[in-house]
Amino acid sequence: MTEKKFTLTGDNNNSSELPVHHASIGHDVINISKLASEHGVFTYDIGFGTTACCESKITYIDGDKGILQYRGIPIEQLAEKSSFVEVAYLLFFGELPTQSQLSEFEQKVINATECDSKFIDFSGFDKNAHPMAMILSSLGSMAAHYNNSFDINDKVSREEFCINMLGKILPIASAAFKHTEEKEFVRSNSKLSYCANLINMFFGNSAHEPIENEIAEKAIDILFILHADHEQNCSTSSVRLSGSSGVNPYAAIASGIAALWGPAHGGANEAVINMLEEIGTTDQILKYIDKAKDKNDPFRLMGFGHRVYKNYDPRATIIRKACHDVLASVGQEDSPLLELAQELEKIALKDEYFKSKNLYPNVDFYSGIIYKALNIPATMFTVMFAVARVAGWVSHWKEMVEDPTSRIGRPRQLYTGLFDQEYKDISDR
């Protein structure tokens, strides 16, 4: 709906009325699609921080108020009452399932965890290779395998892809983990839940005699819910941008994996653990806080602040409690790492420098501690993030493909290079 206009006056009093599109909640957006043709200019927005690239009905964030909702449902309610697979259904299809719908969907996802060995054969990788590299290679293989049989214009094919991708990421992640541990791959068990399967595939020795850890299962389920989607972030935007070309959807998801790998995005929880280990003890905190304030010092305080949230990250509050539960269950409630993290949080939140910059703990601050307590190595933290975020990626891909107004992404630039230079023959250079 475009009920009002935004008037822009340019050179020589040349003015245009730009349509304003209304959000159901949050910021309205100005349609600038005719700005170049009518005024001869583009907008300039480094990092697309104030540019809406699409219309979406999936996730809503209010960074100032610390609000995160999936399909209009607060994240706090979903973390308390739902499960990751149910949240995936919600993201895919736009509404909560009935009991029969959920059971059928969950069984389809678990069935999809059966994986051809060619997708999980990482024998060509060194055991010290980063698992995200292995996952990238696997998705490339899947894109090749499913290239001719996939019809992007078929609704059934799209839904089958969403389910297959959510199912297949589990054995792919597990196989990458087992490869780094130099242990045999464990297949999924159709009688176990999604997160229970993950635990057994990571740490068990058999699909037929699975290990059980209800507290760990619940903690991972909550973490996966919190990480399932986060609006138009770097990796999700990468999936949308790649997918807008009509590329095979498995390749589009691979672009999300690549973007998530970066330490400023999905690798942040791994960076938090590295930071805490570098600080070492609580008596070193003030020294490192001073280093973080020094622009000339390369040290950065990881796990604080967020590109969107200017308040406390609502996911961090939920994870903090789950963190205590997990540490207590594995006998690490007096963990030096947790003590260090809590003291760092306490001191930083009282410091005027961090308060003035709204540097509150984010979702990465505690998630790494949970994974470490569960004996998941730091190199697998981003992989765990990826497993969860697949639910959001495929949902955004599906929404984009089904949007009749969608078109191939093509950002513009501010060119500041040379112009009309004469070519010099190599002998004259």
C-alpha cells in the first residue's frame, strides 16, 4: 500500500514524489526506484544499513526496544514453549502447525537426514581443516546432484527442498565433526528428535544404541530457535542475492554458509571463547577493557554490541539462563570461563564508554560457553549456527522465489576511480 508520498527537490527545483510503502510495524520505506531516472543520482548507503532490499513477512526486529519476533510471535514465547522443528515449520509456512501437521513435518525432516555417502565424504580434507569449508564443498556437491531434477517454479519441489535442506545439514555437520575427531560417522535414528539426533551423531557410537542427554538436547533446541532467523543479515541477504539469479537453491544456501563463516557474523561466538581465553583471569579484565577502548589496539571485546540491537539482545537473556542450566548439569557451575564472562559483563555494563555506545551482551556472548561445556570444539560453533540458520535461509529463499515482484539483485556504486585514461604500450611503462 502506498498512501502517501515523499517529495524530493533536486537541482533547478526539479521535484519528485516518491511513494512510501507502509510496514505493518516498524519503519516505513521510501520507494526510490525512479530516483536515478528522474534526478540522475543513486542513494549511498555503505553496508545497506538503512536500505530495505525486499518485502518480507518472516521476522521482525526492533533494535531499540530489544524485540525479536518470528511471524509475529515473540522469541521469548517460542524459546519457552516451542521446539526448533516447530519453529522451522512456522518460518517455512507462516503459521504454527497442528499436532498432526507437526508430526508429519518432523518425520519428513528426520527421514531427510538419511544422506548419500558422497555428500559426507570428507576424506580429501585434512583433519584440521575448518568444518565450514567441508560443508561448503558438500553443498556444492548437492547442487550438482539435484541440478537437473529440481524445478524452481514448482511449489512441491520448493517445499521438498526446504525439508531436504533442513534434514541434510544435520548429517553433513555431523560428518564434518566426526572427520575432525577422526571417528566413524553415526547415522540418524528415526525415533529420536532433531536435536537428540544431533547429540548422538556427534558423540555417540551407534544409531541403534543412542546416548541421551535431555538438558543438552533442550539447550541446543533453544539455541537453534534463537539462531533460526534474524531478518536481512549478511548471510540471509547473501542467500537472497544469490537466489535472485535463479541459481540452484543448494548453491544459494552455500553462499549463506560462506557469509556466515566470517568472524564478524557467525564466527563471533568462536571469537568470544578465544577472547575469554586470552583475557585468562578476572584480574585481567580492566586491562583488556582499556585495550578495547584504545582505537590503536587490535584487541576487540567480542560478544558485545550488535548492528541492529541498541538495547540488550533479547536472545542473550534467554541463553544466559540456559547456560547456567547446562553448566550445572555437567558439573561446571563454578566454571572459571563462566565466572570470567559474568564478571566481564558486569564491569562492561557499568563502564560509561560501553553504556554510551549501547554495547550490551549479544547472542554470541553465552552461546559459545554452552557449546564448550557440551564438548563441542570452537571450530564447530559456526557450524552449529549454520545448522539452525538453514531454517531461516530456506524460508527467505522460498519467500523471494514466490514473490512475483522479485528481480535479480544488482546494487550500484559510487565510482571514484580514474576516467578516460590512455592505454600505454608495455614497452613504454
